[in-house]
Amino acid sequence: MDIASEFHTKLLSRKRSAEEYRVYRAGLEWDLTDPIVIDGPEDFKSTQGWRDRLTPYRHQVSNLVTFCRRLPVTLLADDVGLGKTISAGLIVSELKARSRLSRILIVCPKILAQQWKEELEAKFDILAQIAIGKELLEEPAEETVAIITTYNSARLYLERIPEDRFQMLILDEAHKLRNLYGTKKPPEVAKQFRKALDARRFRFVLMLTATPIQNRLWDLYSLVDLLTVARGHDNPFGSPGMFARRFIADDREDARELKHEAREEFRSIVYGYMSRVRRGDAQLYFPDRKVLMHKVDPTSAELELIKTIAKPIQKLNKLTQISILQALTSSPEALMAQLLNMARKGTVPADLAAAVKSIVTTMPPTAKLLGLGGLIEKLKKESPADWRLVIFTIRRETQTTIQNFLEQKGLTVGIINGDSGERNQETINRFRADPPSCRVIVSTEAGSEGVNLQVANVLVNYDLPWNPMIVEQRIGRVQRLASNHAYVSIYNVTLRGTFEEYIVGRLMEKLQMAAHAIGDVEALLHGSDIGEGDDDNGEGFEEQILKLVLAALAGKDTDKATRLAEKSIEDAKAELEREEAAISEMLGSMDGSEYVGPRSPSLPPTPHTMGAEEFTLKALDVVGVRLTPHPAGLFLAEENAGREYIRFQEQTTANLKSTFYGPGAPAFQRLVSRLVASGVHDVEDLDIDPAKACDDTASAWAETFGGTKTSTEIGKITRVFNGTAVIRVRATVAHDSYERLVDVACLHEDAYTSRGRTALAPLPRSFENPNELGLLIEKLETAASGDEHISEFCRFYLERREQETKSSKDERKRKKLQDEFTPRLEMMLVGLEGKLHRKIEVKTSYRFNSGPDYESEITITPHNKVVAGAPQLALCSKSGKTVPNSCISKCDVTGAEVLSHLLERSEVSGRMALPEFMVTCGVTNKRILADEAEKSAISGQFVRSDLLKVSALSGVKAEPEHFEVCNFTKDNVLRDEIAKSEISGQNYRVDQKKISAVSGRSGHSTEFVVCHETRQPITHDESEKCEVTGYAVRLGVLERCEVTGKKVLPIGLGRCDITSKRALKRFLVNSSISQCRVLEEIAVRSAASKFCAPSEAKICVWSERKTHPDDIRDCQLTGLPIHVEYIDEAGQPRLRPLAEILDGVRRNAEEAHVWSNVSERVANAIGGGKCIIEAAVRSPSGRHLAACSQVKTMMGLRVHHVGAIFELSTNSIVGRVSSGKRNRNKWIEVER
């Protein structure tokens, strides 16, 4: 598997008492981290934190299981009224119990903040703090687990909170982030949270909403987008454009209708990230609710009180107004106490407090008290045997007044408030008894948190808090799932005709009934015009009631405003019902959409070798705490100067303050941490003095075969641990981990070997390196990492990794998912139990009688003085003794096995042989085996074979001094096989001798060459080389070429018949005229590459060049010899320049200054006529001019064109003159 691992060791100290290691091991077991693998309530670790305060419903348990299976991000979208806060509390409590988080951030509407705080603290014992605005940036107190803030505060300050402050984010009413898409301007708060989720700032994310869709399909697209970025996935709906095309049936902007054919795909995607329980599926059947206004006519004194404060209260600040008005509606005593306290602080005028006091101190029983008495009498008549009544009031003064009034009527009254502490539970037990010894409970809000009063079915709101959430919490104490009553009656006691009836009473009654139908008062408030907005400073329900009450006290008409508020509540109720129906229609049921993913790992419960109580008692004893048993299951624990009572049952009847020790309890966990902070081992070192034991054991061993030990030397030391190594293995992914203690059996073959004598030292009391015991870390790591349950945990998350990475195409996100879901193993050696001994290799020296020392390696276990390894015994065939085979050597000649000192060793090869098979080398004088020597052919001595030389000529072997080296071949040959060269004076092999045919000198064959002409050997200085062929010949044979000057063989030369010069044959050519041999450089070449002698060449008149006769043509126009280069070959041969000017195609006017001479000579040549030169062309040699003349005769009627060659040097015509007529650029010769 693709898993990274690390192995660490812990400093382990020897146990100090018989029980310490066993207790330490039990502490390690209690200290292990359990994985977040939850399939049902039986897997919960947090139960003891809430089981006495809460009984969660089945769907709430299911929500916890769902979240743990879908770690680390989930959206719970249960219908309203199904207790999403409880589901979240269970999840937080479980993660906290498993040490996965220390602090969470809860973001919710402002109106819900206090409810979150009270629910977490009362039901889950999770300390919470509300932080609004900049308070969110402050470092919370260490004991605070939950920070509760608003969406507006988070929008403003989320980015400035340290990234490591919170491990979990809970978004209540998450639909507030719904407008990320499908709108031109997404809200800033939604963008801020998307950015934080995309950055993966929180290890766990839980979103809560009862209305995942409020208006448009874009709501769900936005929520799924937030969920997917929090998990590092791509949005499975695709881009906004793809989503619109695939799922929206109506206009993209409206987006209210889902395409029918895409409904199943839509639901499948949504339920891949969201869990939803519908109210009907939860199967919760609460008793019905009857809300009744118990109106009483106020006394004159009560009306006087209202009148007294009506005007002064208008000038006070808002909080003071609310406090005074709520005290007024509670009781005169509460109002008097409130004003007297404020007057002392200067908050209200002293005369106002005095005026109220003067009225209250003389008042008769109030109408509310009398009305309450009448209500009780009615209950007693209707159900005299089992009537019970719970009365709620805001103020302690009112509580006391009610208690005194009812006790005066002979009733037993129970009191629950924040100061009554342990008496609260006693009061509740008396109230629940059958028959009850107390039928009336008067409770304040502070005392009722977490209290279950479902045995009653009548609740009286003696006064009405202006916060509807508090009223709902009051009702929730009585109206519970397990109630035996069909309905719960709720009486709101109000003074008829006062603001308490027509403002507070009316609105509270409307809210109580609507909340019962909807199941969620906060949703009603948020959906109506009387609830708080998203702004932290928004006007809440209490402030709106205050406005109406102040207006009423000022004499203004408030009926219209009150009716508008009532209508707003009704409208909100109808809208919520509509939304619930629309959501159910669109999303349907989750049937068939259960968890799809890898099979949950099947992991065993952590075994405990000691129960919690046994462990606690023994652990306290180990750490030095004195324990004294005490009655009622308590123990007195004393350590140093401190003392406390401890218990092992969560509840106790003892009146002594005591600390509970049990799994998960803080004290128990502190004790576990204290005990396992330092490592302990239970290893016994069996070796006392291993060095002396080895020496004694070696002596005894030598004596067994007749030897006498002379010395010992300690070699390799192996510490052998036989026992069990305890490895604490922790497999971790980003959001989960699993720990086990893996026992690794350690055997002899797992030992690590040391070569130092330090390994002889006793095992130290404390050590950290397993090598101290001879343990190999690699083997411990391999054994521990192969634990089947650790592998099962890793298998699950590797499969989750594959599933998660498939959901993202972004390489960066895939890499992060890869890292988050790849298990990492941390292994630590935390305990050892067993025995340690050593195996020591001892080099033992001994001798036989007066012989030399022998040495053998033996292995000894000193703790029992046993030779664990030694050489086998063998028989010496020479002496007849039986000795260790390490003393025996084999004769390499005969194969006989004898004591080593009876053999001689070759000083060359190291081979051994009996003395009779040895000889002495005649060269080195060393002793060697006979088969390692040969006899010299010269001296006759035995000589080491590799020292003898072999003649390359004769093959004879002899000592080196009998040899010489041939300077030419470097061969070794005997001295009589060497001669000295008469040429170079160097030595050479006689079989390679040569003699010069010129001088008769002798030498080595390489000093000679063979004459190419005579085929006889000659020396190099008696030869010269042909410069063409490179052949060597005797001096005087070569001749010189008169063209190149090179000396060459005579056969390669020829003679020129013209110049008589001797030259290389390649420089001579044959005349095609006379066949004589001519040097090419003086021969005349034809156009066809034929040659002739200069005397055989002809002169071209036009170019005046010597020319091969084959290239000469007689010009048909002039009769002159002309080279073919200047001949026009078309038809008769004609001088081309003359033919061209006669044809008129060429009009050159060269040498015009002699044209008059030319015309005169032409006229004479043709016998008269008027002659005019038309064109003339000069010859290449510049000596002749080809001229064309126009000649007119017969009075100009007859015109001829005449061509002639004029020689410039003699001023005369050469050759004949041609006359003709020109017709269309073609001259034709004619007779004149």
C-alpha cells in the first residue's frame, strides 16, 4: 500500500514495582485514539457527556453516523422542528470525545446565538461564547470550545482570524449563502465563505438548513458548490452554464422549475453531499399544544403602577426600558426591586423608585396571584389525583411571591432556580413521584436549563419574556416526545386591558401556535417582518414589542401595528409551509440515496487488560497517591499536601464533594496521561559477569580435547531479547486517526550484533535505542505496520482517496486530496517485557604440549556457561589425536588431514604439505612444494616455475641470467641464440639474420629492404625509393623526369619526338596526324581532344591561332581558312560575323575611321560602282575587319551587298570578295 511510515522510540525505564509495568500497559490501552468509525449508538464515545441531559431521537443519531461516514463535510437539511442544533451538538461532542477538535466556529443568525450557547452548555457540557463584531478577533478563553458569531461578523472578520484557531466550522441556516450563482452580484458573505472553504481552513465542515431551496434552483447549486470546494471536489453539476442547460426547465434567471427528465440525476447529486430527514420520516409524535390566554382584571393598585411609570420610562435608554417593563409585567415586587437597584446606581430617578415602593408596600394580592389561585382550584377539581403544574417566571422576586402565596393556601411548592443547585434534582424527583409529594414547581429560566418536566401537562407563563425563543424553551420542558399526555395546556397570565394583553399576549399567543404548526420559531421570526435581519445591529422582536408598548403607554393607538405584526406571523407560517412542500416535491425522499462509498472498516474494540476502576486504583498507587476506602463507594486520595475524594460512579448519594474517575472523564484522562508520559519496561538482564563466565567456559572447553587455554579475546557480542515489544501504531489521515498497541514477539533470530565491549555492560536502567537489547528496528517496524486492523483502517481511507480524487479534475486539488486521504503510519516502541542475555563470540587460544598456539572461534552464552557454537572435532592422521577441526589442515599433495604445525607452508602459494613434498628454490632459496618448481636446463637446479624463462627460439627453460633480449622483437632467447648487427650494433635473434647483396653486411631482417629491380636484400642506406611507386631499388637505377623533376623507375618514362625530353609517360600524347609522341604541354589539341605537333598545325586567319587541322574550315564567302568556332555551319561554311552583317542581322560599326579605305578597296575589287560601308566587325586578333558594303550601279537602279575581309596592317583585301542580294534578312550570293 502507498503509505508513508515513521518509527520512533521512547525512553524506557525499568519498572520500580511488581505492578508498575502492567499498570503502565493498561494506561497505554486507555490512552489510545479511536477512529471515527461509527455505525450506531453502540460506537459512541461521547455518551456519558450528555446521556443524563439528553435522549437524542433516532434521526439525530442517524445524522451523527452520516456525518462520520462522509467526513469531513456534510449538509444536514432536516425539516424544521427536528432539532438540528441537537444533531450538531452530538457531532461536536463525538469529535471532541475522540480528541479531533478543541475549538469550533458556529455561524448563525443573531437571534439563534443565545439558543446555540444554551443548548451546547446545558445538553452537552460544551462551554460556548458569543462573539459579535470585533470580539470575533479576540483569543477565546482556554476552556471555551465553541465560538458563536453572526454571518455579518464573519463577513467582516473571517479573513483576519488565525487559520489554526478553529478545527470545525458549523454554518447554521446555511441557505443564507445561497445566492453565489444565478445573480449578477453575489453577496459578499457568500464569497467570503467560499474563499475560506476553498482554502480548506477548517478540518471539519457542517452545514445546517431546513430550506436548501427557497426560491430558485440556483440556491442548491450554490450550496453544493460550497460543499464541493470544502471537500476539494469539482462541482458535480458542472459550470453554471452546464447546470442551466441540464436542469433548469424555465428561464435561467427565474430557475424555479426542474427539468422532469433530469429529476433523478439532480436528486442523486444533491444527496451525494446532503442528508435530509422529513418530519414524517422522523416519526416524532409530540403531545398537542393548547395555548390559552388567562386574562385577569387588574386591581386599581396594578393600574396605578402602570400609570406611575408610563411617562418617566419614555426618557430612559432601551435596555433600561425593557428591564423595567418586564419587571412590571412579572410582579410589583420585581418592579420595586428593579427600580430600587437602578436608583442606587443612578440609572432612574430616586423619586420614581420611591413612588413605586409606596404603592407596592401597601398593595393587596395582585390580580395575577388571585387568577393563578383560581386556575389551581380548577385543576384540582378536574383531576384531583394526579394534577401537576409548572409555573415559569422571569424574576426571582416573583418566584418568592408566588411560593409564599401558594404555601399560604396549603400547597407544597418546589423551587427551581440558578442558586438552588442540588435541590433542583430533589425537587424534580418529588414532582415526578407517583403520587407526587410536590404538585407545583415554580421555576426561573436560569434554573430550568436541561430540566425535563414532561410529567406535567399544564404550564403557566406567569409573565411572558419578550424573547419568543425563551417562551419556546419553557414549553419544551413540558411538551416532550415521551409525554403520556395527549396535549399540553399553556396558560399565559395577562392583565386584561393592558399592553400585556393586547400587545405582548396577542403576539406571543400567535407565535406559540404558529411555532407548534411549523416546529421552528426562529424560522418564523426570520421569515416575518418582526424578526431580526442579517445585520448584527438589526432591530429584534424585543425592540419591536418595546416600541409598541411605549406607544401604548404614551396613549397612542397600537391596534393596527399589532394586527400587522400578527399578519406577518401568519404570512411567514404560510410561506414556510409552502417552502416545505416545494422542497419535498423537488427533493423527494432520501430512500435509495443512502451512503455510497467504501465499506466501513471492521475494527475491534480496544481491549483493556484492566477496567477503569482497577486501573485508577493501581495507577494512583503507582504514582504515590495514598488511597483510603470511604463509605458510599468513595476513596480518599492523598498526595503530598493535597487530598480529594474520588468516585467511580457518575452519581453518588454521598454529600461529599468528589471527583469522578471513568473513561472520558477529565480526571481519568489526566491520570492516564500522567502515567504514560514516561515509558516503562520489564526486562530482566540474565548475565551477571559475562566476561569472567566466557573465560571460565573457554578453559573448560579446551580441556575436553587435551588442550590448554592460553588466552581469550571477546569478539562479536549479540544481545538476545526473548519477550514482547509493544509498538504503539498510529494511522493518520487529515481528519481521522486510529491507534493500536501491537505486540511483537521477539526471538533469537531478530537479534542485533554489536562489536564493542560496551555490550558486556549490564542493561542500563533507562534506554531509548532498541539496539541496547539487540532488537532490529526494521523488523519491529515491519511487524507493527503489518497489523491487520491498522491495514483495514488504511484500506478504507485509500479507497476513500480513490473515490474523492475522482471528484476533482484540478491537479492542485487532487494533490491536496491525495495528501489528506493517504494514511501515514507513526510507530513508537513504548514497552518491552521479557529477558535479556548475550551470545558472545570468543577467540580462544590454546596449545598441545609444547606445540604452537592454536586459535578457535567459539560462541558462549555466559548466563548458563554453555558453548553454543564451536568447531567440530577431527582426527590427525599423523599424531592420532582428536582435536578441533580448526586445528587440522590438509596436505595439498596427499590430502592427508594432520595438525597444522606438522605441515610446511609454501612460501610462494601458501599451500601446505608434509616436509617430504617440499624443495628449496635455487633462485630465492625459499621452501616451496615440489609441484611448484621445475629443473633449469642450464644449471640443473630446482627453481620456482614462475621464475624460469623460456627461450622464444628454442623453447628451453633456464634462470634469467642465461638470457638476452632481442632488441628488435623483445623476445627472450639464450645468449648463444643472439648475434650483433653490423649495421646498428644491436642484438638480434640469429634466426632472423639478413646479409646485404651490395656490401655483404649482416643484421636483423628489419634493417633491410628488397631491391625492386634485383629482388636482393640491401640495407636502407644502400637504396633509394621511386618517387612515384615508392619501390626501393639499388642506388643509380632511378632516372629523373624532365617535367616534374622526380626520380622514378626507368620503365615509367617516355621520350618526346619533338623535344627529345624524357618524362613520365602520363605527360606524353600521340599526334593524330603523324602518330609521333609529343609532350602534351606543347601539343595542339582539337575540339575533339585530338593532338598534333606544332609543325602539323594550321593558322586560322580570323583568330590567327595555331589550330589542329581537324578544326579548320575554308570559308565559302572568302576562301580563307577559319576555325570552326567562327564558322556558321548552316549550309556552306561561312565566317559567322561576315554572314551576319551580310544578312543584316548584325549592325556593328567597328573601326569606322578606316571605312573609307575599305570602301575604296572593295570598289576596286568589284570593278567600280558606288560603295557604302553598312557594318564592320573586328576580328579577335584585331588585325582584320569583316565589312559589308552596299554597292549601287546603273544609276543606282541596281543594288548589291558585298562582303570582304580587310587586313588593317596592310590596308588591303585578303581572300576573295562575295557579292549578293539581301532579301528579308537573308543574303544570297549572285554573280555580278
